[in-house]
Amino acid sequence: MQQPHLPDRLGRPLGVVRLSLTARCNLNCPYCRPDGQEPPGLLGVEERRVLVAASVDLGAHTVRLTGGEPLLDADLETLITALQPLRPRLRRIALTSNGLLLSAERAKALRQAGLDSVSLSLDGTEAISVARMSGRRDGGWVLEQVLDAIDHARAAGFDPAQGGLKLNAVIQRDVNEDQVLPLASLARQRGLELRLIEYMDVGNRNGWRPDQVLDSATMVSRIHSQWPVEPLNREAHATHRRWRYRDGGGTGAADGPPISTIASISEPFCGDCNRLRITADGFAYPCLFATSGTDLRPWLLPRPQPAALRLALANLWQARSDRYSEERAELRATASSHTSLPTHAEMAYLGG
């Protein structure tokens, strides 16, 4: 049973579930600032399987497994295997990781379990920049691990030309903005789609200010000055805009987008957002910038109640009207003179 279109109050259908498996991380990136504390009452494999199944019944076609760092979850491969009976309605199972634990053996195991794609995070190509953006002193080692992880993923069958392997980079003005061109060069050399992400006001720990944002137009302009690019049509419900190199450099995905930008600050895409986020302890958030979530555990513990859970998710989604990124400037202007800004859920718990 699958409802192909379950609209929220703004007419947006449910399409993607971002499922966090842990709040723990082996990095301390300044834009996330994990506290190393796992929330109590983590869901098990069966509860997560039922959650994804209920979401698929309501129209979701993609699940992205996140954290914290999802490779810290010992049950990751077991969960991916457990989701396979949801095919073909569940079209894609994806993973976002920092890559530090993606050994050759782990990459093979994930592929064999049925994982479709991997997005690896790397915020620079030089040890000093990687150290600054990862919150670790051993930036050179982190860089080597991620570059090795790219090779391991490719060898395991995650094909960049089919969208199976991408590189994510958060860019912060005056911190690692000098890494835009080196990252583009690295992605071109390795045939990877590079996703440049604007520094966002997620959570409450990163001290975000608007003047710390390097907007996506500037990033693309810098790349264009070195390697001319041309825009591609934006896919429905995509969080990113895409470009391809005019010289054919880079091999990207099959339709040729070697670079893309996620511009939540300068070019909000709320009107087309189809994502639901679920934390490792079973709270559903209809927006990355939400202030509170809905506890789904009453329908999951002590044993799952699939029908009741499906109804709860349907009610949650149909009541959704979030569009914080489109309202950000107005909210900040109001807060500066009258009230304080809303307190967001932390990125380490929502998984980005």
C-alpha cells in the first residue's frame, strides 16, 4: 500500500526520510558541534524498519541514513538488509558519512547489504583547512582517510556516474572559502559530483551569523572563472541546483552535474521541500530548523503498531507548514527588536 501523494498544508508531498542512527560523531565540526551524548532510548533495527515502511506507505521513495556519524552504528548493515523487502517502492537507500570508518571491507559490506549511494563529507583539500573544519588537530590524517574512503566506495561499486558517490563540502566565509577551487579540482580529478553547502544556522551551538555565509552564487562564480560552467534544470523537490562544466571535465552523475549547491540561506527551497527527519530516539521533525519534534515512540514501543504509526505520520505531515528558510530574514529582524529567535533542534541529532 502506498499513497503516491500525501500533501502537507503547502501542497508538498512526502518523498524523503532522513533517519538519524546516532548523535555520536568522531569529528567536532564547528558548524555542527556534537556534544558526544547519545539521547536515551535509541530505536532498534525493527523500530526503524517499521518507521521506514510506514513512511513508504505514505509516499516516501528515499531514505537517507545519517547521524552523528552513522558508521558508528554497529547495526547499520543489518538495517539496510531489513529494508530490502520494501523495494521497489523504496527506490533509494543512501548514506551520509564523514568517511573515517569507511574501510574497504565496510564499503563492500554496505554495498552487499543493499546500500545504493554514499555521500562523503570533506570541507577542504589541505590539512590545515580540514583540521579547522573537522575540529581535529590531525587534519592531514582525516584528509587521507576521506580520500581513501572515496577509493574504497568506488571499488565496492558505488558509481559516481550513477549518483552512487558524491562529495559534500560546507563552506564558511573567512574559514575555508579558499577551498572552493581546490575542492572543485579534486572532484574533477576523481570524477565526483561536488555539493557545496552554505553555512547554515542549524542548532544553537555554532554561533551562526549571516556575515559568515559565502553565498552559492559567489562559489559558482569562482569556479566559473576557472572552469566555465552552465546551469542544468533543477529536479522537482531537489534541495540543490546543478551545473556542469562546459569542457566536459568531471564525470558526475549520468546527466552530467559535476557541481551543485545547497543554498538554504541565499536561495531557500522550502516551497519544494519533501523531507521528513527522524532522530535516533524516534522524534519526527518536519523541518531541519524545527524547534520541536513529535515523539513516535508510543507507536513503536514496547512493540510497533504499524497502522497507528502510519496514521500518526500522516497527521503530522498533513499538518506541516514549515518554511523557516523563507522566513529567516523577517524572523531575525523581528527578534532583533522585540523577541528572541526560536531555539532549533541540534544538527547532531537531526542529521543535517
